[in-house]
Amino acid sequence: MNRILLIDDDLGLSELLAQLLELEGFQLTLAHNGQVGLDLALEQDFDLILLDVMLPKLNGFEVLRAIRHKKQTPVLMLTARGDEIDRVVGLEIGADDYLPKPFNDRELVARIRAIIRRTHLLPQNTPKSIQDFGDLQLDPTRQEVYCQDLLILLTGTEFSLLHELVQHAGELVSKETLSESVLGKKLMPFDRSLDMHLSNLRKKMPERKDARPRVKTIRGKGYIWLP
């Protein structure tokens, strides 16, 4: 059973979501302020954290930043509808995805399942399948990537994005394709999620020894991972 931590100070919404997600087969833990949520996130292991932006004690951004210093647990941020700044900041800090309030129950469940599916580790007895791509070594079973023999700490979404791009090195991969295969949702107008995840990925990757960029952006179309 997948474990979810919901950090939200709206008691009514929290209770409704608890009922919904438990009916869907998830085990839910609730926290109603940022500090309690952060403590739970660091002390226990969860498959996903649902994190509201507006919280007492510590806001959602402070909680996410503190989590990312210690863990790469997938985080789905709950933001105010139309507040683009919150979404951009959340993605920059390391959120895996966001969902504006108020949201549709079915969409929430679909987003949760998509994130868990792409970040869920395979059983430990699964044979290793290290994949080499130039100076990169990717282990999909452990969601680990080494670059120039250094372990690079990536979120599950960043790993999935990298894995998808390197498998099609030298080819243009459209934003529409990446949105569906990596984020589990159709690309919407003005959605900058992929751009933010790629920006975070670029910052974490060491420079190539030949000084070439690792990825090229084709404006309005997609990205090419340069072999």
C-alpha cells in the first residue's frame, strides 16, 4: 500500500481527501502545519507528499526546500488557481508537479498514480541494468545516475526526464511526448513544468569535458540530448 503524507491546514479538505485516497487504496498521514509536516517527511518514508503552499509555522516552499536537502521523496504541490509564481517557485525548488486548487478528484488521483508509477523503485532483487550514455551511467531500477563517476541527486521526475532524453540522444523529442511520458499529463498552453525540470537538471549535471552543452532547446518544439 502506497503511503502519502498530506500537509494542508484546511481541515475540511484534508478530511475529504483522506476519505477519497483511502478508498483508492492509499495509506494517508495528515499534518496541518508546515513544521509538523516537515518533521514527518524527514522521520518517515512516504511514496508521495501532497504539499499546500499556504501553511502556518513554515510555508510550503520552506518545507519543500528543507525536504530536498535530505530526501528526494516525490512532492505534488497544491497551489492557488492562477498563481503562476507559486508554481514556478515550487518547480525551481524541486517539486515533481503541481495541481491548482480547486481540483477534480479524478485528476488528483491520476496525478498521484502517475508520479508514484514513474518514481517507484523496483524490488531490490531485480537484476541491475546499468545503462551507459557517454559519461553517464543510469540505473533505472534504483533511479540513480552517475556522471563522471559522481552520484547526481535527482528527483524522480528529473531522472525520468533525463532517461527519456538520453534514450533518444541526437533526436528531437517533442514537449508533448515528454509531458505525457514523464509528467503523465497532456501538455497545456503556457505550462512551464518541463522547462523548469530541465533547468534544474542542467544545473545539477557537470559540464562535459568537450565543453559542449548536454541538451539543446528547440523553441516551441522540444529538446535534443546531444550525444
